Amino acid sequence: MTTKVRTRFAPSPTGFLHIGGARTTLYNWLYARRHKGDFILRIEDTDEVRSTEDSVTAILRSIEWLGLNWDEGPVDEKTDKGPHSPYYQMQRVAIYRKYLDQLIKEGKAYRCYCTKEELDEMRRLAQLEKRPPRYDGRCRALTDAQRAALEAQGKKFSIRFKMPQDGVTIVDDVIRGKVHFENNLQQDLVIWKTTDGPTYNFCCVIDDHLMEITHVTRGDEHLSNTPSQIQIYYALGWTPPTFAHLSMILGPDGSKLSKRHGATSVLEYRDQGYLPHTMRNYLALLGWSNSESQQLFTDADLISQFDLAGCQKSPATFDTVKLQWMNGEYIRQTPIPELIELAKPFLEKAGLLGLPGPDLKKVVALEHEKFKLLSEIPTLIEFFYKPVEFTPKADKVLQAPGAKDVLLGLVEALKDFAPFEDKALEARIRKFCEERGLKPGQVFHPIRTAVSGRTEGPTLFLMLEIMGRERVLARLKGAAERLK
RNA sequence: GGCGCGUUCGUCUAGCGGCCUAGGACGCUGCCCUCUCAAGGCAGAGAUCACGGGUUCAAAUCCCGUACGCGCCA
């Protein structure tokens, strides 16, 4: 009998969900889905001063937008659902307390009366003497009488976990392999702070065990804490889960991805017009790949192929250029009605919804292969609906000698021309060129410019068809008049 | 400072001792297509596999150092 795979993502709600967190979430989700297991979301809000409800909201929205559903965890900012409820750590403090008492009673944890100042001094001296700046364990051996005396003085205490003094703790990491840590180099970790209660490393162990997490996949920065956590598992009589530590995501300059590199929040990518599927695919590839170096994956592909063991050990640089390419690929794969639906917020914001003019479906289809971001859709199509604005380059085209005559001539030629359709228009306009002894370019460019205000745009004749006779004629005239 | 981790084209990566004169993808350059811009097709430039030692008939691949970067202790 094999146990069911259970993975989790456990963010601290101290800010938005950033790209690194999104990737961690994705990998946990993929792993759970691949093994028909459960994906759990847990909110680590024990840092009362920095945790905010807004952050919780942002994180939940982000994960939802990414399309990663969780099987147990928050329902909203206050409530949650699942057999191991609550999933908000602040609501689990009594549980931590219970295990804390157990460890103290069994002599596996002890009261430490050192103040912050004393600890700082300890660290300073250690630095000076070139020793590792760790807690020296001075409160470990305090007698009951000494403790009573200190407390009689009103001394506050934190609780430290007794790390074994010898031996080696091996973290058998799925991605890194066996990583050895000498126990005597580990310090006695604070598991309960003087005033603020349980610490991250303590809660994390208890929750992961109680929630029956089988695979802990998290950022690289936690690797060094893992031996301590493993020892806490042992002290509590539990078996540690399988660990996997993911490498970091870097900005273009090779430092850890952060605000100064631009957007780091998942929601910002949504607002810039990336598709959730792009994010899933791109993030999956940032640190993982299959042996064919395949680039584009369906979700089903991802789920069936994704493997933690195949993850890269070294950090990866986040590349928005490739992200945009991929988004373009997926936009091109999206059927027009669906694309319009996705682009609604952007069209709305640009004031393009509900305006009279050509069929939006036809217009969007006309430029389909050009969109890299949903947010680009409005700017590329707005001239169909809004008054023409001429770019400097467009102005120059219209200034070409004879442009005005061409435009006015076309107005005449097209006034009653039927059918006002792609191929027929092309034939008619080419004939117009011949009649006037003009090269096609001398006519096509001014038309495009007059009608759109731009020198680049959709294929000409289909654009005219879709724009419709009335609008085309008005714009040709309008542009000609500007040339007076 | 200690401990831990990492290092293949600009970027993401393939590679797990001979198939590598190092493969793919993004980007870049050129050509083709063409009414512009894209998209698409084709071609090309781009990596002494961080460096130095070993092991081996043979190393990007195994071992040991060094450097650099990063993380944790903070």
C-alpha cells in the first residue's frame, strides 16, 4: 500500500504572491496532480505585525488566477475547509503549545533567558574570535533553582530546541541528493519566542506532519533550516516528509528577482496581459525541462511529465522576452471569441467596448497573430473605432507628392464600388494603379495611412472590407483634406 | 566567519564515461513569402562545458582543490 501524495504551499501573507512563490505553488500542484494526490494551501500568518488580510487576498487571487486549485485550505480570508482545519496558523497556536509542552516535559526543549542584547554580544564576540556566531547553549544546563531565581527577577524567556550535539543529519533532497549537516554545528533553535509565540520552523514541522504532507517542495533558502526541522520531527517521534529544494529565480542582472527588476507580483503579470497558461508553462520551464527540451506544453502534458527529480539545481534568470514570445504563441492558439472574453478588461479600460463600428470579432481576428500581450489588443485595433490619429511616420507618407490626388481619386473610384470586399477591392485598386500609371506601393501606403493613421497594420484590403465603405470613404476624404 | 548550495551559447536548457567537431528553445543576423507590420519557412552567428589538477584507452559527464556567485546562521 502506498500512501497518498500530499503537497502544500505555505505562504506568509506579508505581501503579494511573487514569481518565485508562484513557481513553488505550481510545482507542488503539478506534483500532486501527477500522482493523483492532494494539494494543500496553508497560511503562515504567525508574524502578526507583518501579516495582513490584503496579502491573503492577493495570494488567494493570484493562485486562483494561475488556475491552480487547492484541495484543502482557505475558502476566504478568514475561513477554510478540509479535514485538517484550521489552515491558518494563527488559529492553530493551541496545537503548537501542546507539542511545545511535550518537548519541554520530555527535556527536549528548554527555557532560555538570554536577552537580545546578550545574544548580540555573544555574536559579536564570536565574530571577533572568528567562531561561528551561534548560540552557545548557556541556558541548556540551568537547574530548576537557577530558573526560578531568574524568573523571580522577572526575566522573560524563549524556548529553545535541543539539537543533538553529535552525529550528522542528512537531508535526502529529491533535487539535490543527500546533503550532510554536522549536528554539532547546528545551534539550539528558538521554537517559541519570548512574546511572539511559535516560530516558523516549529509550526512548519507540526503542520506538515499533522496535515500528512508527504512532499515538502519549497525555496532553496530553507535548505539550511531543514536539518533542524528534521531533528524536531525525530524529537516528536515523527517521520520527516520527502524534501525538495528549488533554486532561486534571478533578475536579469543575476541577483535575486526583486522589485527593482520590474514586475514581480503574479497579479502584475495578469494586469500586463499575460495568460495564466503562459505563466504555468513558462514557470514550469524555469528550472525544469524534459529531455526533448520541449517548449510548449498543455496542462495535461505538464501534469504527466513534470518531475521534481528533473529540476535544475542552479538558479534561473527570469526572461520576460521569452515569456512574451510564449504568450504570443498561446494568444495565437486561443479562438477569437475566447480571446475577446479574456481581453475584455483591457478593452473596457481603453473605452473600446460598446462603440459603433465593425464587428470586434473580425477586427481582432485580423490582428490575431500580432498580439503578444492582451494589453496590446486595444492599441492595435482602436483606430477601427476611434478617430484616426496620425503618427509622425504616417504624416510623412501622406506628405508624399500626389498622395492627395490618389486619395481623392480613390474616393471616387470606391464610392459606388461593389462588392466592398477583400478580393474585389484589391482588383479594383490595382486597376486604379494601372489607370494612373502608379506603382501599387504609391497607392497602398497612402490608403493604409489615411484609414488607420499608421504605416503598419493589418493586411490592407481585408482591413478596408471590415472597416466598411462609409468609414473608409470618410477617412480617405478626411486625410486628403488635412493635406490642404 | 562557519556551514550548505551552485557554475554548459546573452537567457532557459539537453547531456548522467565513448553517439558531443556539445543538441533544442527564446533572442539576434540574413534570405524567402509579401501591400506595411507581424506570423510562417529557410539559413547563420553564438558555449575553449568557471578554472586547475587527477582517475580512465576515453570526461561537459567521476574524484580533489581553487575562484566566483548565492543561501542560512542574521
